[in-house]
Amino acid sequence: MVKLNKIYTRTGDDGTTGLVDGSRLPKHAPRMQAVGDVDEANSAIGLAIVAMGERPETGWLTVIQNDLFDLGADLATPVPDGADEPWALRITAGQVRRLEDQIDALNADLAPLDSFILPGGSPAAAAVHLARAVTRRAERSATAAAADVTLNAPALAYLNRLSDLLFVLARRLNDNGAADVKWVPGASR
């Protein structure tokens, strides 16, 4: 269990931050950009939960918020060349499969898309669309970091599935897609 007695440590005043293994790197490093973007996605999901009110899917999103803290720890833990450390907190393939199962359950009652849709509709759907867009940015940051350092593959897959889940959830919140705002190409020319 994490115990924080002091919020500030002054160790980052030099522009570096510590990784789980004790090593330090610049706060602007691609790995840390990904960690920060995952944190922002988590915050956007928190806002979406508030906008959604009492719905069964809010429980899913609360579990996902916890997963995103795990994912942040995963990204902040270097992957060794050999066997992974037993203490390393990693996103697992099972967590990715859980998202896939949730996507399938949400998508079962939705009409197929016949157009791209604009982020919006109900306030709750708009909040979920924002969380989806922030999650996509976190995924881009994580894949950029993976170009420099080895990252846990299920962590990258998790972000990809999460944005898909949020897209389908937004459609569900828009009266199962009936209230989706459709893109009309060239409509404002």
C-alpha cells in the first residue's frame, strides 16, 4: 500500500523524475509524457463518471480508473532485458480481454454506423467522447515512448481497447446511437 506523508519532495526541482526502479529521467522524456497523458485520461474518465450519474457502466469506469493507475506504474517501470521482476506491476492480457468483453456487450444493441459521428449528443456522451480523445493521445504518447524504450505490450493494447470502449459507450449514452451527431462531409462549405 502506498503511504504519502509529504506531497512535495523537492527531488524533481532539477527537471527529473524517478521511475519505479529508482532511476531518474527528464520529466519531458517520452516515457513520462505517456505517464502524464494516462493520468489525464484517468481524470477525463472521472469527469465522465460524474456526467453519467447512476448507471451500471460507471462501475466499469471506476475499475478502469484503477487499471489506469496500474498502467501508469507499468509505464514508469523499466522492462528489463531478461525476465521481468516479480514485483513489477504490469497490465495483463486478461485486463485487455475484459475491455473487449465490455465492448462486445455495449456494442450488441447498437445499430451499425452509417457515418462517422461527431463528439457530442448528450452531456454524458460528450464527456465520454472527451475521455476517448484524451485516451487516444495517451496511446500516441505510449507508442512514441515505445519507439525509444521497451514497454509492456499489453499496456499499449489496453489503451487501444480503452478508446474503443469509450467510443462505444458514448454511442450507448446517445440513446443507443439514435442521438449520435452524424458527420456530414462538406456540409458547411
